[in-house]
Amino acid sequence: MTSDSSLKPHLTREHSLNLLKQMIRIRRFEDKCAELYTQEKIRGFLHLYDGEEAVAAGVIPVLDDGDRLVATYREHGHALVRGVPMGAVLAEMYGKAEGCSGGRGGSMHLFSSARNFYGGNAIVGGGLPLAVGLALADRMRGEDHVTVCIFGEGAVAEGEFHESLNLAALWDLPVLFVCENNRYAMGTALERSEAETDIHRKAESYRITSEAVDGMDVVASEAAARRAIHTIRETGKPYFLEFRTYRFRAHSMFDAQLYRDKAEVETWRAKGPIVRFQSWLTQNGIVHEADIAAIETEVASEIAEAVAFAEAGTWEPLETLTRDVYADVRPPMPAIVPPSAETVEISYREAVKAAIVEALERDERTFLMGEDVGRYGGCYAVSKGLLDRFGPERIRDTPLSESGFTGAGIGAAIAGMRPIVEVMTVNFSLLALDQIVNTAATLRHMSNGQFPVPVVIRMATGAGRQLAAQHSHSLEGWYAHIPGIRVLAPATIEDARGMLWTALEDPDPVLIFENVMLYNRTGKLAVNAGPVDIDRAAVRRAGRDVTLVSYGGSLFKTLEAAEQLAKEGVEAEVIDLRSLRPLDMDTILASVGKTHRVLIVDEGWRTGSLAAEIGMQIAERGFFDLDAPLARVCSAEVPIPYPAHLEQASIPQTATIVAAVKAMFGKGGP
């Protein structure tokens, strides 16, 4: 056991000087940043830490090198104290290639994998689920690390705050939540935004040990951090510290500060952390004016060197604009063996389940998490029986908190795990849209390749089960709009069985959309079925007269339409997209070059649809191969109705596909 004395700061002269230096270093650096901002050397938003230095200086040095740190957008001080070189921080704020994020993140997105600094996050509260996932990875691997998550008091109004605290408490995760309560979330005073202004009380409601700390006192801050981190290491459970502090400057450099008067700021400045600690040290003879002058001189020299480094830095060449959107090097495609003659009759649902079982058996880093995936067996019974087989650590039931557990899956993936996150239905994924779009899709790029996100997120999509407007969306086209993620739509049993394997090997986030109308579909599957390609479209039926492009739940309607058309002398070639991002346009264009006509079948709504994107790319690259206008069959521009006859009328059907093809040929036929 650690003795009580080791949990208290030892204010030796050396330690006292170091605490003071860290705070002065942050303050003077940011003073220079404010000056550089007025010179337009630093652009965008600039959020300064002036007044809150005691928190960073008190908390971060207590961490071990292997511990993890997730910060917020006011993170310059966090990065500096964590050991990110000042020159690299400032070069990043300039946008230079020598910056700690390669110039791709800027002031709000500083990253350093070498220092286990998982970056600032411009989304208020957005880093909280990420921290939970990082801690989850450590807990599952039995590693003795602590993840510290720093955020402002404005984040406590966000759902991700509550979802994250609940998950951390529920799963006993080693997270230290650090709330820097500077009393103003942008321009709204805490008393005007929170019914309960004692923020640490919110953590108590989740049975998390919590404290309120004087965040203007660096000694109190360090003492609290030591207590908290010691407790986390001893118990493995989360801890919450609310540091009551104050920012002397505006929310950002754009802020006119009309919401508070100057007298209030000056009152707080008089009891600021630097003047307070420095005065106490000099009054007690621990340090002297000469010591302070030496610190100021040393810090000034470091800042001058950082400015020179940033000024001399280079701009990233335009040729590398698209670097680190996806991994430059992907692992080799898993070996695809010829299908054996021996087959089994299997449903789409069973094929997905078999893929999950294989993934869990093949890689101990893989686990399944989501709503009701364990004891319930999954909303669509895909994971039925897996809890008994693999246990609750690897078949992990989550609360109904899509943003929280999706973000946790992303964090676990960044830490080296291979999570399969199941979101019950595509409409629920809208609650996790922030984590998918703002974290999973961007982290590799913003961190200059330091933090890839190899997570797989599965969800059910589509209409046809009379679930009405809120449970019948086909939003995969929305996600296909977003660079940084891969989007798959397995339609066949072979793809349902084989895409997951390949997706889990991918170093980038992969979203898999499983159409609800396919789960009960059965067919024969080779007993040696394994991984499949996730990059290329497939020609499911050869033809010469027209190309029909489809995917997911509409594929088999499209194949049925092709069979009907064949009876009338029209030979249609059917292409299954399989991957919606990136699109395999080469396969589509090769087919159009042969048939000279194309119809796109898309269960998404017509306006802004994936069909529109495919059609435009055909127009751009294959216009002169066309003998007829481009055509598409999409869902009607209505929320999906509940009555069966209206629901069926609102989505693509075999008959509407056949009619659309006939219209392309007119009365004369092909």
C-alpha cells in the first residue's frame, strides 16, 4: 500500500520551482500566442487557458508515461505539461508540417502519440466517450494505466457526459474525469445553464467518488490528483474532480466578453494561480526574486525558439492533400479460397452470426458491444447464444446510449482493440453521429496519421417490416458522403459471412449496413466460406442491353426484374455495389461501356441520393458511352408509411424497376 505521505505534494524547493515554472510557461506561451493571433500567424479559433494553469500543472505531472490523456479544445497548457515540445505545438498552431499534428489539426487539435496525448477535441464533451473506450481497452487487457479526460463545465450539459460517466461506473473503468469549471460555457454563466451548479454532485449520482477542488491553488490541485490517481490504481474504478477555476481571457479571441464585467475579471485575477503561489513561495523564503527572474528568462528563451521553429516551418505540399484520410498502406487482402462443392443451407442472419463467432475466435482483441447483444441475443437475434459462449467481457451489453458506447468503441479501437459495435437500427445511429463523423472519420487525418481508428460499426437498415417512419430509414447514403470511413452493404449470404473478417483487418473505420429484409433470406453457402473483398463491386448477372446498379435490400428485387426483362428480350447486367464508399466506379463504367444504358436502384430518398452521386460520376466519366438518359428508381419523397400497401409503394419494387427499364427503350425495345 502507498503511504499517506506519498499522496501529498512535497514542496521542496525544486518541486516548488517546477510547479511555478510550468504555470509561467503556459501563461507566457499563450500571451505570445495571443500576440501572434493579432498578427494573423495563428488563425481559426484560439482558446486561451489564462487563469486555469494550476489544473494542468497540478494534475498532469502526476501521471505515468503509460497513462493516457484526452483533452478539450483549450489544451495548449495540457500538451505542454504533458511533454509535447513547445515548438511542435506552435508550429501546429501555425498550420506548419512540423507541427505535432502535421499542421492538420490546428489550435484545437493537438496530438502526440509519443506522449499518449490523444488530443484536443473541438466538440464539447466529445472526448468523454473516447476516454471511456481507452480505459476499457486497458481494463480488458489487464494493463495498469489511467486515462485522464479533461473537459469544461459546459460539457456537463451534454448527453455524452452522462453516458460516459454511466459507462465508466457500470464497467469499473480507470478514468479520472477532470472538469475545469471556469464558470462560463462560452458566454453563459453556470448558474444560467445548470440546475445543479455543484458539478461533482452529478458524478455522485453515478456512484463515482468525487471532489470539488480549488482550481486556483496548484498545491491543492496536485494533492487532489494524487489522491484520485492512487485510488483509481488501487480500485480500478473511476474518479471525478471538479476544479473550480476561472478564465481571465475571453472564451476565444473572437469573444467580446459582453456577458461579464471587467471588475469581475480583475477580482479573480487578484487571486490567480500564479500570483497566489508565487507570493506564497516568496513570503516563505522558498524561492526568491532571482529564481523567478531565471524562470522568466528560461521561458522567454524557449518561446523565442518555438517562434523561430514555427516561422521556419514548411507548408505541406498540395500533393499530399488527401494523405491520411485513409491508411496509405492496408494489410493484404485475406486469402480467398475457391468455394468448395460442399454447402450448407443458411440464413443471412446465421451468416452474420458465424462471421462474428469466427472473429471472436480468431482475435482476442475483438469483442462485440451494443444494445441487447448479450442476454437478449440481439434485436434481430444475430448474437443469440454468444454470451454463454464468450462471456460478458467480449459480448458486452450496453445501456441505451448510442453516442457513449459508439465513442467508447472508437476509443478502444484507437488503443489497439478490434471492437464490433452494434447499433440496433440505423435511425439510432443518428444519436451517435457526432462520434462517427467528428471522431472516427477525422482522427487519422487530424492527428497526421498518429491515431488510426480500426473500428467496425454494424447496424440494421431499410424498410419493409411495417415499422413506420422512425424505424425504416435507409441512411447509408448519408454515411457514404463522409470521407474517412468505409461503408459496406452486404446483400448476399457470402458477403454477410465474409465482409466482417476483411473489415476487421482494415485500419480504418468501417460501417456495415445490414438490410432488415435480408435477415430471414436463406441460401447455400460453401462450408469453407471465408473473407471476401470489400473494395470491389460484383457483377451478379451478365447482360448486354442495360446496366442495373443496386445494393443491399434492393439487389434481389433488381435480379428479379432482370429475369422478367429477359423474358421480354432485354438482357440486363446487374451490379451489386457492395461498397458504397469508396465506390467501385471502374466496374460500373465497364458495364456501361458495354450496355450503353444504366438504371440505378437505391432505397434512399431520391433527393441527394447515392443514386444521384453514381449518376453524376457516370455523366462525368462515361457520358459518351450512353445511348439513353440516366435513370434511377429511389424511395418516394415521404417518411416511410406504416400501412403495408403504402410502405411497399414508397420503396423500390421489382415492378417499378421493370417499368423504368422499359421506359428507357420506349415502345421499340432494345
